[in-house]
Amino acid sequence: MEQMKNENESLREKLNETEKFEIENEILYEKISKMEKVGIESESLREKISEMDKIEIENKYLKEKTNKLIDEKQLIHDQYDQYKINNNDVGMELSRLSSSLQHVSSLIEYIEKETQGLQENLNELNYYDVNNRSLLKSFQQQQQTEIDSLQEMNQSLKEKLLHYENELEEINQRSQQIQTDKQQIFTQCLLYETEINNLNASNQRLKENVFDCEAELQQSNQYCQQLQDQTINDKYKIEGLLINIKRLEAKLYLPASQPYQIPEKNKNIETNRLEEFIDKCQSYLMVNLNGEKINDDNIEVVIKAALIKKQCQSLILWNNHLTCYSISRLSSALCMNKSLTKLSISKNHLSDSAIKDLSESLSFNNCTLKQLVLSSNEITDQGLIYLSDMLKTNEHLIMLGLQDNKITDKAIQYLSQIIQFKNQVIEEISLYSNKSITDGSVDDIFNMIRHNQSLTTFWIWDCQLSEQGKDKLQQSIQDKNNFDLQV
């Protein structure tokens, strides 16, 4: 019995060792679970492989222990059979030992399965290690290829850099040459600038001389004009006296019952003379009938010969005897005419009704007239109002001459509103020698010049403007280039 107890104690010790083995096996299982969480990187794989080597060593050790346990188990079975034959009293103890042995057997099977799984993991890790080594080798080869390519590129870049350095040296040499040339050019520019300044000073002096000459010439022209006007007036007076003398002579020799009439023969002679005069005009551009005694009787001759037949572009009718009827006939002809661009009817003493007919005719855009001169006609404010209304719709007229008339500040205000807001075509306006224009028109003229974008010339000298008013008008053209303002 004592021997049996000793054997039982040895069996218990072996069972304790088996339990320790199970604990160690659990520790190994935990290590294996930790191994599964490790990445695929090469260094970590190598560490896992080293751990697996340790596990394999431990596994071998466990296998040896397992084999010893199997041997001991077999020995225990043999002893158990022997003890069962010899002693049936220890049956219960043996059955317990048998169940323990079965448990140990199941543990051994479990350990074998785990060992097989570890072996599979080890094989898989070996496969990964082989793949990583091949990938590392491929990466090293690719890296070496890239290094070779970079070295070739580096060599090429060095050659280009050397080439660029040579070009840069050439450019620097050229730059130095250009700098030298630039210095020479700068010196020449300074010389030229000095010459230009001298020329500008000389030019300024010449301009001042020209301005003085122009002023003197203008005064001379005005004086000549006055002499011409006086001569023409004297001529008219002489002609009037001669006509009166002829009429008186005719009355003396005609019967009292017959009123005096201008002979039809004389009319025909005058008409033929006028037609021949117009035909002899060398240029189709202009027909100048200044002082040719144009009146109601021969205005139709002018229309047919000059406007219709000759298709002139400029018609001068200064110093004639045009009336409202003459202007009415001329206005009707302008509506159908496409060639005339300039019409000058100065010094004809036109009435406001005549100006009205002319303005109504020019209000239609089929008229191509661009320049209209009505100077020295005693036109009043009402006449300027008619002309201003015409400018609302006329899109061709660019020049309007109204110098030496009887226009006042009242009509200037109306003209200013039209030019500012209703007309963007007019370029030249002449109002000089209108003695009734005063400083009351300065603001209106100022706004007219500032707000109209087409107006480039405005003449208003020889009026009743103060120096202060003239200075204000000069301020209106400060922002306008090449504006011709004469005050």
C-alpha cells in the first residue's frame, strides 16, 4: 500500500507537471496570437521568424516531454493493470487516474494540433520571407536602374549647365557692349534734348510772332472787310440812284396811263448773263455768286444752273438781294439736292421768316448740307431759335456761322440746351461780333463746351464779354485736346 501511495504521489506530481505544461502551452498560444498581429514588413518578419525558431525549440522540448509522458502513461497503464489484478481496493483511485489520463491524452492531442498549426504558420512566414527577399531584390534592382538613369541625367545636366555658362558669359559680354552703346546713346540723347529745348524755345518765339502776325492780319482783314462793306454799300446806293434816274427818265417819256415796267428783254439779258457766268465756273466744287444781284427774279436760274445742272458742292451768295421768297425756293431745292455741302448766304438782310423756311428744310435728314454760313443778316433771337430746333434732328450739319447778327443772351441759353442734350454732330459754331452777347451767356456757353463731345471750335470774340467771363470760358476747355476757342 505504501508503494501504491508513493506511486500515486508520483502520478500527482506528473499531473502537476502536465498542468504546468498546459499553462506553458497557453502562454505559447498567446505568443502565437501576438505573432498573428505583427505586420508583413521585413524586419518584423525576421523577428517573428526568430520567435518561431524559439517556439519550435520549445515545441521540440514539449514533444520530448510528451513522449516521456506517453512512455510514463504506458508504464502507468501497465502498472495499473498489474495493480488492478493485485488490488481491487484502489479501483476508485485508478478510475480517477484513468480520467486524468484521458484528460492528459486530450491535452496531448490538442498540443499536437496546435503544434501542427504553428508549423503551418512557420511555413507561411517562411513563404512571406522568401517573397519579401525577392521583392527587396527587385526593389534594389529597380533602385539601381533609377540611380543609373539619374546619373546619366545628372551628366547631361552638367553638360547643359556648362553650355549655359558659356552662353551666359557671351550674354554678359554682349550686355557690357549694349551698356556701352546705351551710354553713348544716352549722351547723344542729352545732346538731342538740348537741341530740342533750343528748338522748342525758338518755336515758341516763332509761335508768338505768328500769333502777333495773326492778330495784325485779323485786324487788317476786319479793316478790309469794313472797306469792302462800305464800298458795296456805296455801290448799292449808286446803283439805286441810277435805277431811280432811269425810272424817272422813263416816266418822263412814257404816257401817263402806262405804268413803268422792266423790259422783258432786259430780264432775258440778265438771265443769260447769269447762266453764262455759272457755266464759266471752272470747278464743280464751288459756285461763287458774291455780289451778282441775285433776287426773286433770277433765283430759279441759280437753282437750275448751279444746283441741278452743275451739281456744285459749295454755293456762295454773299451781298445779294435775297428775300423770303428766294430763301423759300432755295430751301425747297435743298430738300432734293444731294451734292451741296456748303451754303453761304451772308449779308442779305434775311428776315426771321426766311430763316424759319431754311431751318424747316434742313430739319429733314435727306439734306446733305454740312456747312451753313448766315453772317451779317441781322438775325434775331427768334431766328436762332428756329436754327436750334433744326439742330435737334439734323445729323449732317457740322458747321454753323452766325457772326455779326443781332443775337442776345436769351437765344444763347436755348442753343446751349440743344447742343448739350439734343445734338452730337455739330463741330464748329461762330458767334463773334454779336454785340448783344454778354456775361449772361458765359455759364450756358461753358456748359455747352463741357458737355458736348463733338464740338471742337467755338468763336465768340468781339462781344460784350468781360475778362472774367473770358477766363471762365477758357476753363471749359482744360480737359479737351485741340479745342479752338477764340474769345
